[in-house]
Amino acid sequence: MDFAVDAISAGTRGRLAASDLRLAGGTALAVLWQHRRSTYLDLVANRSVFTDVFDAPSRLHFRDELRAAHDKQAAPVSRVVVTGRLIGFKYAGVPVSLVPSSLDFTDPLLPGHTVAGTAVGLARPEAILRGKVVGRLLGRAMATDRDGYDVAFALDHHPDIARGALSGLQDDEEFVRAIRDAAGTTGHGRPLLDPSRADIAADPWDAVRRAISRMPDPSKYLGR
């Protein structure tokens, strides 16, 4: 994490500091809940700030800075991608990505919601889970085992967070149908590493289906 943050700060001439970043996606949930292991660093920055900071000349400078960092580090920097919508590279075998986000960066961080030893905040788990359900499962039909595992784990262990993530869905029938279709189709996406709940990991989206079926009033989660 330190190298990624330092590289982003140096590559943007200090215009993006650790406090301007959020750790997002399942990586943030893994840090927060310790329910599985993530080997990726998924960082986000405010969309307008990202666009301003990474204009075309700045993207060239950032690429040059990464090349310079590669020469100085014992572990190589590789797979560098620098575009107006994605900053990505690999350092010491760890993929790092930085993308623009519509997250509200003025929203105060919750207590303890920072990456240990850094000023990088954690994106709110409700927003992460909602992105997995609405953006990936419903929007693009590309939800992975990791997504299902995170949702099922939240339903079992953090029901208030799950409620915040799932409330207000406009079409609960579509949601239930998408979960049913995803159940039993394991093996999608990057591997699910070291899950703390083997029973959920065996079929994550079926675990989501079962968790919702046990609710006394699913409508309070689904917004009906």
C-alpha cells in the first residue's frame, strides 16, 4: 500500500495524496471484516478530481514516474496502464488500480475506516455492496463468487449494512431472479481466497438466496 500511495502522490506532483483516495471494492471489505483475503489494491478518487489531475500531459508524467520507480525498486513495476479512466500497474506481483468514482468524498470517514498506517480511507461498505448487486449482478450480469460471498457474509454478520445496501431496489423480482440464476454457477472471476465461512464459499449466491429466504420480511431489504 505504501508504494502505491507514494507512487500516486509522486506521479501527480502531490495533487493526489493518501487522504484523497479510498480503498474500495471487495478489498476494502476484506480489510474491514477480515472475512477473506484480497491480493488486489482497488483505489478510487473523486471523479472530477481524477479527470482534472490526469489530463493528457499529466498521464505522460505519471507513466514516466512509474518507470523511474521501476528503476529504483528491487521489485519491478509492470503492466502499466494510464488512461483517462484507469490508472493501473503491478508492483511486487500486486495489481493496483485507481479509477474515478462518484463516491461522496465529503462524507466523513467512519471511526476505524482507514487503512492501518495510512490516511487512505475505506469506502462505505453499503456503497460497495450496492455496487456489487446493482452495478454487477443486475446491471451487467457479471457478478463473481467474491461478490456473492461478500453479500452473503454481510447478510449474516452485518444485517444493517446489508439493509442499507439492498434497500430501495426498484424491482425485487428481478433481484431474486438474478440471484437464483447466479446460484450454483461458481468459479466466476478471480479465486475466492481464504474465506472465513466455508459454507458460504461453497456456493456464494445460493447462500445469498437462502439468507434472504430466511428473512421474516424481505420487503424491508428490497424496498417494497
